[in-house]
Amino acid sequence: MTDQGWLLLVYRIPSEPTRLRATVWRRLKGLGAIYLQSAAAALPASPAAERALRKLQHEIVGMSGTAVLMSCDVLVGEQDVRAAFLAARDDEYQEIVDKCQDFHGQLEKEYVANHFTFAELEENEEDLTKLRNWFGKVTDRDVFGASGRKATEAALRTCEEALEKYAARVYTEEAETR
């Protein structure tokens, strides 16, 4: 939990080229910011969030836009803002759970196709590493403890277990071909 207030970035970007707006949106999404309304995004206050938003504010000005970064407390509606932030984290956690299901599907394809090679194992290990890293980024910005975290941890554990089972099969197949 954090009670350090919020950082609010209010900005305006020229309508053309549209890639500038998309760039800012992607950066804010990557930070875990929520939109309170169009071109007004909020993050729980922290030194890291402030640095990132100051950098983004500078980039927006470099795009011929305007941006103001404010530190504030929510006078009315704190519960709604916090709920929106939690919902955004839960959405991210659900995306990871969905990708875990895809991971299981990919391993199943390996079994069906009888692909038990070190190259396939390495590829699947890389995919699991990406999922773990993504989870780490989401948990870093999950300062209020969204409910989806536990289900995501469980989904990642099942991926790890499935990969271990697949790895054992790869090692068995490799030993038999020698």
C-alpha cells in the first residue's frame, strides 16, 4: 500500500502525426498509468514514477506538445481512482494468465508433433522467461496488491511444472538417440 499521493500528467500533443499520440500512450501504459480522462494520466507517487513522468514530459515538449506534471492528493473519489488502478493491474495479470494458457498449448503441440529437441526446449524456456519478466514488471507497479496476482503466480507455476516435464522428456529422448 502507498499513501504518498498521486502524480498526474496532463498533456496535449499535435494531432498529426498520430504516431506521437501512440508513443505517449504506450509509454504511459508501460508505466502502469491510468487515464482519468483524455490526456490526463495518473500514477501512484514514487521517485521512480516521477523520474519516468518527468522524462516523458520532456519528450512530449520535444514533440511540439505541452505537458504539466503535478503531484496531488485525491480530495474526492480516491476509492474510484485506486479501483481503476487495481483493475488495470488485474487486466495485466489476466493477460499473463492467458499467455500461460498459450504456453501450455505450445507445449502440447510439441508433444503431438513429437518434437523433443534441445532447440524446442530452449525456445520454450525463453518464452517462460519472458512471462516471468512481464510478471515482474506488473508486480513492480502493483503497489496496492491487485487480486489477480495470486492466480497469475499459480498459472506461472503450472507453466514451470509443465516445462520441467517437457525438459525431462527431451533429456530422455536425447539419451535414447545416443
